Amino acid sequence: MSQSNNNNVIPKYLQEYEVSQECKDLIATLPMEQGWLATHLHQYQGFWFYTRQLQGLLSCQKHFNALNSDVILVTTPKSGTTWLKAWTFALLNRKKYPKMFQIHPLLTENPHFLVPFLEINLYADKNLLPDLNSLPSPRLFATHLPYVSLPKSIINSDCKIVYLCRNPKDTLVSLWLFTNKVKLEGSSTNSLEDSFKKFCNGVSLCGPFWDHVLGYWKKSLEQSEKIMFMRYEEMKKNPSFVLKELARFMGCPFSKEEEDEGVVDDILKLCSFKNLSNLEVNKKGKLPSGEENRAYFRCGEIGDSKNYLTAEMIEQLDTITEEKLGQYGFRF
Ligand code: PAP
């Protein structure tokens, strides 16, 4: 079967894309490992990216112009990206959709459709640059890029960065189950043992996980006005407090009237795992890139990883976390 015929049956996100000559030349010089989902991961600027993401990274580093009013969501994969996209989208658009349980884009579209990734969606095509000028302000974008790989305009402008991470045990298990779920039917599944080893060695999407977290943790301590550092576990345990902090950070704090009218609770309810995962669009729909929306909703709990990881695995992950982050005062 020819590549083009073959690509007709392979979802877009699993297709191998032609990358630019610049990207090919770079790849030839980079360390490479087998990917979790895509065929390869390439190590660039100290982190691991799949081929198409590397193309997008180079392109957005060169072409993305952040505006002072932009809000950039940065997450380690599987740390609650979908949830954070929903929260921030709902926060910024709450005046536009006052009857949010009747008419709201989140009721009919997946959060990933509403808040695109820079390097994975907007800049991933070697032949096409997005026109982002007509987007309403404040523009909302997402990325999984580590701090060292961010486009310079994000660092140098006054745009806001919202960073979200999650404890590495739940992150790993969520990533492992997700990649097996969205693999091509009939292809071999990743074993937990192999995925665990790779994750511990830093060879995971935008890994090493701990370096990703540390990069943003250090910067958030230096620049708390610019970078808000969030944890999935805090969102789960204290949602209304964190949502209000987030709104304040993003420059759209809740008014007393809004709080009295229950807008905080409404947004939390709209974006809850229960509500989003039960919507028709998230049960049956797909993203333009082909992933089934339901793959982004599994159980959404803290500590579910203990049902999969052995005691030794848990100990090893805890030890790495303490070794790598403990000295910086960071704990999950
Ligand atoms: P991404 O980084 O690939 O975009 P991301 O959304 O971070 O994915 O990961 C999905 C995780 O967030 C899943 O976690 P789990 O595997 O441990 O269950 C998913 O269930 C969880 N999730 C998605 N939506 C919500 C939500 N509304 N509330 C809480 N957790 C959620």
C-alpha cells in the first residue's frame, strides 16, 4: 500500500509528516530514542520531542510573536491540560456566555479545540504559518514546551504564563494508559515496565519530567507576576480557591457580585470531569487531528497510579523526585 493510501486510514496524529529540510538536518545531529506513540523522540535543548512537534517547536520559536495581553498555558503532558484549558477559556469568556449551561462553546467543543497548542497544532505544518492577528484579546494558547525552548517573545513580553504540573506517579500512569489507548489498533502496546524505565530516564514527551517542572518552578519564584505555578492536586483539593487565584493572576478577578451570583461554582461545574466527560462531544467526537475526545477523560483522580505501579516503582519515583526537586524546596 502506498504511503498516501495508507495515510487515509491512519489518524492524522499518527501519520509521519514530511518535515522541513532545516528540521531534517537538525534531527541528523540529535540523539534519538523510540517514541511512546510516534516512531521517534529527538533530544533537543535537553528535552525529548516527537518529530512533528520538533518541527512545530522550531517554527514557533522563529515566528510566534507573543502579545503583552496573551495568556500561555504550559503543562507537562497528562497533568490536567484539558481541565486547565476549560477553566481558562471559561474564565475569559464568562461575560460573553452568562447562561453557560445553555449556550457555551465548552458544551459543544472539546477544550483542546478551543485552546490550541502552539507547537503541536498552530505551527506544526512546515508549509503553513497561522494568522493569529484576528484573534480576540486576550489570546489563549497552550504548549508543552520546557522553559528553555519557549519562543523568546513569550519570555521577553509581558504575557502571562500559567504552568501546571501533577505528581509524577499519576502523570506517568496517565501517559502510559493514554498512549496505549490512542495507538493504532493492532499495533503493539507499551508495557508498564518499559514505559516506567523510559520515564525515569527522562525519555518521555517533553521529558525529563523533573527538569520540566524545575525550569518553571525556579522562574516562577523569580517572576511571580509573570508565571503562576499550579498543581493538579491543588485544583482537585481546593478548586474555588485556585480558580479565584487564577482569575486574579490572569487579570480578570471575580467581582463580589459574581461571587454572590455563584459564577465561581458555575465555572467549576461546567468544567468538572463529570460534566465535560458526559457531553456528547466528548463521548463521541474527535479532534481535527483525529484523537478521540474521550481519550482525554479517564478517571481524573489523585493517587490512581497506586492501582498500577508496584511498591518498588513508587519508591523509585519518589526518590528521583526528592533527589531532583527536594533541594529546591519543591514537593508534590
Ligand atoms: P494532555 O496533556 O495530553 O492534553 P491532559 O488533559 O493533561 O492531557 O491529561 C488527561 C488527564 O486529565 C486524565 O487523567 P487520568 O488519566 O489520571 O484520569 C484525565 O482524566 C484528566 N482530566 C481531564 N479532564 C479533567 C477534568 N475536567 N477534571 C479533572 N481531571 C481531568
